[in-house]
Amino acid sequence: MPRLRRAARERRTRPELAQGVWEWLRGRPYDDLPEGNKWDLLILETHEHDIDAFWDAIYAAVESGEIAVSPTKQHCFGDRPLLPSRNGTR
């Protein structure tokens, strides 16, 4: 039972977006971002085919509260996707 509870708790947690990435989405110039946030952008965009639609969906999800903005988040390869799969490829 503890494994089931832990799995359910993980499903309930909101995905997190790095604060610098959120600032970039809201208009902060790319050149002003810390190097870590530039890597975050690269990692997040790696498997996306329609980048503009991806960022629009991320922006809308943050605005609606589906994604939390975190000052300590560092995106890594292998993280759970921020958005649920839209076409079954993720």
C-alpha cells in the first residue's frame, strides 16, 4: 500500500517551471538569463516539433495554475513532461 500512496501523491503534485524560464516567457531578453535557465530552455524544447504551440501551452498552464513557477527548479533530461502528451509521442 505505501507504494500506491506514494504513486498517487506523485500524480497529484503540480509540475514546476523554472522561474527564469517563466520570466523569459513574459518578455525577459534571452541574453539577460542566467546560464542555467538557458540550459533549461534547451532541455524543454528538445523533443518539441511545434515550439510556438508548446510555449503557448506552457504559458496558459502557468496562468491557469496547472504548472507552478519555482525559483529552485532545474530542468533535467528525464524529468516528467510539464504537459500531458497531446499526441501520444511523449
